[in-house]
Amino acid sequence: MANARIAVIDDEVHIGELLLMALAEEGFEVQRFSGAESFLVSMNEKPFDLVLSDLNMPNLDGVELMALLARRSPGQRIALMSGCEPRARKAAVELAMSNGLDVVASFQKPFDVTTIAAVLARAFAIAPSTTFNVTRAIALKQIAMHYQPIFRVGSGKRGLMSVEALMRWSHPELGLLNPSEFLPKVKTPEDWRDLTLAALDIVARQLTEWDKVGFYTAAAVNLPPEVLHFHDLPDQLDEIVARHGQKASRLKLELTEGSMSFGIDDALAALTRLRIRGYGLAIDDYGSGFSSLQRLHAIPFDQIKIDASFVTRSDRDLEARSIVESSVQLAQRLGIDVCAEGIETASIMRTMIDCGCESLQGFGLCPPREAPMIELQFNSSAG
């Protein structure tokens, strides 16, 4: 991170000054700009390692600036901040990524400048050149899984329903890294397949270990769309499940809706084969992508997980709550389970229960934890 240069662009002078001080304390070289025009002039003289820009600015706004950056500096690392409503900010992030920019983070105003400084310091602790060698990470057993509980709250039954397995990379120097810090470095479909199979192997083995101590639960595992083109994928999953004495019904495969860039026809065969074999299928971040209804109709999902951007605002935003209620009603008519992600407060939890969600997940209920901690907390048969 030494001498990393950050450009802070915000027409609100006091915010720019606060960010400048907080980032300087983290060791960054910071230059503040009150508008995109002055930044572009300076950029021609010397490039910046990261551009932290507001979206809503006079004359040249953040979206226009991103388009110019994409042409002048392909792959530029950026972070966005805005007081606009979250869906507009999320759309701006997706637009930046589609233009080839490297989006490190996105912040909602008002914010704590020290939090922003810490997030960006963390991002620069992992240099862009840091290589994530999938084969090596698997061979050295550097892939680990943390588990976040999903709680059943509907149909008169309450308590732990299942867990979601979330990947971590145990980096030999940087410590335990979150998926956002290394998965963007996975490039080939073959690497995605090997990483997915390694994750499923770890999870299936863990379920068997939990079975031995009387802790019976199911687990959800992310399924990247890059692996759906491998015809032998269902057979490989079956082999892993059988090797650990498990059943397909103990695993739910989650596809993030925003990542579904494939055509429905391309995915339908693979996902139907997996569903026929007994694996559960869930749409993660439901409502964050496009053609939600078309995919929900065509692909045999048995669960939708409503995107946290709606859930976290639903207790104070009638529009967000209406989207959740409509999603729940549609899913129930189709016989599909609904899980609300992003439960952070008691108010949000009560709102989701009122909306009819059958299951809940979020940091406010329980953060992702290592397997022994999950067992210690939720294995009622222990002791």
C-alpha cells in the first residue's frame, strides 16, 4: 500500500476534507478534487491507483466520469459513493464493471470516513497482482468454508433450518480472505469447476462429521454459472456426495441472479439434471438481476433468496417492502420457499415475518462462523 495514490472526487468540500485526513492516516497519498473536470486534468499528468468518486456531481457526474475512465484508463480501480437510493448506486456499480473498471467498493452516504479508510486499506493490502492459483490453493488445503445459519420462521416451525457455506482463502501471508478479495481473480471455467468441486467436497465432509455427533442439517453452496457448461458436472457432484455417505437432498445449490449472464436454454438442461437428482436449487440475491420472472418460470428452483438491498430497507421503505411482499406471494403460488437475506435488526426481522418469508438469514441473527462454532452453538444433541 506504500505510496498508493487515491483521488477523492466530491463537490461537498467538507466530505472531501474528512476523507483526505482519514485516508492519509492509513498511509495513502491523497489528492482531493471538487469536480470531475479538475480530476481529469490532473489524471493526464500522473495516474492514480484508485479513484474514489461521488456519483451526484454538477457538470460531469459520476456515471459520465466512469465512461471517460473506461476509455482513458481501462481496468482502473475505483470506489463509488453516493447519497442516492441503493438501487441506483448498485446500477452504477454494475455499469462500471461492465465497462471494464475494477470496482473495489461502494459506499452509501452518510458514512463513517474511518470505515471507508479501513475498507480501502484492506483492498490495497491485497495487491492487484496477487495471484490466486486455484490448483495450488486446493493442493495446499488453503480453501476453507465458514457457515452462516438460515433460520426457519414460517409454518409453525422455528429454529435452525440449514447453513450456507461461504468460501474463504487462507492466504499464507495475508490471512483469511473473503470471496470478494480473491474470486474475481478466477478466470477460466476449468478453475471455477475445480474450485466448486473442492468446496462441495469440504461441505459434504463437514456434514458427515456433524452427523457423527448428532448434528443434522443441510447446507447451501454457491454454484457459479461458469460450471454449468460441463456435461459431467452432475456425475462429479454425485461422486462427491456418495464418497462422504451423503444424499443430494442435503445440498442446495445457489446461483446468484446478478451473475446469470447465460441464456436460459444453456442452463436449463444442467440445472434440471441436478434437480432431478435431488439437489435443491436457489436463486440468490433475487431481484438484483434481469429477467427474474423468466428464469423463475423456466428453471426448476425450489427457493428464492430475496436480495438484501430490499430486505434491509423494508422496515422503513414502503416500496422495498412491497417488492418483498410481491416476491413472497409469487413464490408461494409457485410452491417455492422464500428466504430473506440481510436480517440486521429486530425491526427488519419482524417485517420479513409479516411479509410471509419462511426463512431468514443475516448478520443480525448470526454471522458466518467456522464449523466448530456452528456445532457448539446449534447442536442441541451435544452434552
